[in-house]
Amino acid sequence: AGKGEIIQIHIGQAGVQIANACWELYCLEHGVIANGRLIQQPPDDSFLTFFECTSQQSCVQPRVVMIDTEPTVIDEIRTGAYKNLFHPDTLITGKDDSGSNFSRGYNLMASELLDRSMNAIRRVADRCRGLRGFLVYRAIGGGSGSGLGTRIMEKLVEDFGKKMTIVEFLVYPSPSISPVIVEPYNALLATHFSMDCADVSFIVDNEALYDICANTLNVPAPTYTNLNRIIGQVVAGFTASQRFGGQSSVSFQELQTNLVPYPRIHYPLINYAPLVPHSHAQFVNMSTAQLTGQCFQMSNQMVRCNPSHGKYMACVLLYRGDIATNEINLALENIKRTRSFRFVDWSPTGFKVGVSNMPPAYVPGGDLAPTNSACVAVSNNTNIRIAWCRLVNKFDKLYQRRAFVYHYVGEGLEEGNFAEASENICQLVHDYLEVDATAPNSRRGTDADDGGSTGSN
Ligand code: GDP
């Protein structure tokens, strides 16, 4: 493939269930039916970034590896509608639950599954001609995605070197959705141990998705399937220019170069538009300006925080479908003019723009109305620190009483790792604050009146 290949790695229950939503969409978009047969001629070979051709004529299979410590979630794929799409060697399962325990996933489960997982990944990698990177999907609040997932991240860096770009989608814990009390432990430990492995990590907050479903899409009691389908559309939009030819594409490496000014500051915000419920519209036909405007609303954000209380370091807009490129600049000028949209003073306030011709696929029975265009905005904004603050506070509340710590120490973690993890994430929050401070609020006096919103921590 001209663009080089990307291997997707889905780990743990959330990671694998998100795979269902993502691959359903990729298949729809590329005209691949459930048994892997291509029923429409691809316009060019860009689809080879995500799919490989098999020995059977007109058949493809995903460049993917799915991994879980216990079999039930992956068994649903093994017996489900797409059972013939995925090669059985790419579906890796153990026999035991990781018990929502980072330490168990990182130590015990990894001793059983790490080699098998890496062998599967290597087999897929060996069939690539110009492998460029990995897209990893996992939740950080459980045990498998967080613990085993972290071991896999470490090993990816060790085995494939820093030449590969590793991009992650991390499901962030949400107490109102998951009853597991130790999620802050798992999430912070996973973030601490894997911080240096990932080049770019997108946080997807289940609570934000839940709000989008309930408030915007008229789905009052969303299930994981509803949440995952939103993630699917976001990821599909994010990767469209990798999978299709386009007017201007943004490669993984460019994404990292543009978005990540310092290695640790690699947690961009992700926004998506249009979010219009199926019940409201037969078909969504927004102007490019409207689409761009909607994309920057807080209700279209995948993490709860307020970007207007922070500063932007960079922003990449990935458009797809029927886009009036001449309207983009004007729309962006409009957004920049709003006072709440502030860049740090060392950033040239540049927006990097990618446009792919292929519109989003419509998922029959889905919550989103069909549309002719979409936009994913990924931006590095200092206010994301709020998400980390929230987590550190919850972590500290548990850890002050040393609650449940023995479960982790019993599975091979050292107690010192807890304090280290907490310190590291506090430092991350400070790193963001420091970046925030590099653009004086009182710059030429113009921002002074809304400076108060930035100062609060
Ligand atoms: P693991 O298999 O041990 O990694 O555990 P999970 O993947 O179930 O991680 C637990 C976290 O993931 C909790 O915060 C859950 O709310 C969340 N979660 C579990 N399944 C899904 C899913 O299918 N989609 C989403 N968005 N979140 C999920």
C-alpha cells in the first residue's frame, strides 16, 4: 500500500466491543461483506492500510489482533456475523478473568498471554510491506486493557522501535456507568506505566458519550453498543484519509508532529460532528461552515472539560465527504475570532486540515442520521488536565486509606508504584498548567477580562 499499513490492536472487553463497531463500519465503507468478500471495486489501493488481500480471490481480512484474558467477548466474534472476516489466529484469549485488577493483568495474565499476543501481532506485521504504526483500543479502568494492555504497549515499543507511531484510544473510567470501585487505581497505574509508550492517546470518556446519547441523540438509556457506535464513527472519521484517497490527507506521523509539542503532552481532545439523531432528520446536509461550528461545541466533545478555560497548542481538522474546501478557512477564522478560542503564544494558531472525499457510512438501525459529510477535530488543549485532576482526586481518596491495595500487592505490584503513579499524573497536570502559563492572559491587555477562567485550577 502506498500509504503504509496500520495494525489495530483491540484489548479487553471494551477494546474488543469497540472493534465490533469499528469493523462493522469499515466493512460498510469499503464494500466488504461479512465473509470478507469485496463486493465493490475499491477506487484505489488505500484500503490496504487496514485490510490485506487473502489467497481467495476478491477476499480481504483486517490487519487486526484482538486480545482478552477471558474468552466470552471474543467468542461472540468467533460465532457472530463476522466470524469469517477475522482470521482465527488473530483472536487471542486466555481462560481467566483479570478481576478488574491492573496488577493481575500486568503480571499474571501477561505471563500467559504476552508471547501469544506478540506472536500474533508479528505475524500480521510480517505481511505488511511498509508498516507505519499501531492503533490500540482499550479501557484503562479494568484489568485486561489496563494491565495486559500496558505490557503490550511496552513490548510494541521494545520490539518495533520508535519508528512506529502508536496511537491509542483509551476508554476513561466513569463511576456512573461502571460500578467497579478501583477503576481510578487501574486507570492511573495504566496511564503511569504506559505514558512513555504511546505517541498520541485519545481519551474517550464514557460519561461524555453517555451525555451525547441521552441529550443529543435521544437515547435515554444507552448501552455499550450505543456508546461504541459513536466511537466507531469518530474513529472512522479520524482514519478516513488513511483508508481512502483524498484531496489532502494527514498521516499518522504528521498528526503526531502537529499535535504533540512535548512527548508527555500527548492527550488531545477529540470532537465530532454532525451529531444529529436519526429521529430528527432523514438526511443531514450541513454546510461546511455549520459542520465546523458544530464540531467545536462542548456537546460534541468526547471528554468532559472546557477548552475555553484552557489554551490550544494545536488543532487538526479531518473532514470527510462533501466538503466545500473554500468555506473551511472562513469558518476557522470565525472560530478564532471568538474570544474563548485561545492559542498559546508560541503556536502559530495554525489549523492543519485533511479532507477525504468519502462520506461517512450510515449504519442501519443506528442512532445517527445519515449524512453527506463529517468532521473530526483533534486538538491539544491544556484544559484536558481537568480529566486527569478528577482521576487523581478519586485515586487519592482511595489510597489515603490504602483501600484495596493488598489486592494489587498480592498480584505482584509494589506499594511504591501507587505513590509514583499519583505523582506522575500530578506532574502531568502541572505540565499542562505550565504550558498554559506560557501565554500570558494579559497579553496586550486583550484577554484580561476572561483571564479568570484560566487561572482556576
Ligand atoms: P477489561 O476487559 O478488564 O479491560 O475491562 P473492561 O474493558 O470492561 O474495562 C472496564 C471499563 O471499560 C469500565 O469503565 C467500563 O465502563 C468500560 N467498558 C466496558 N465495556 C465497554 C464497551 O463496550 N464500551 C465502552 N465504551 N466502555 C466499556
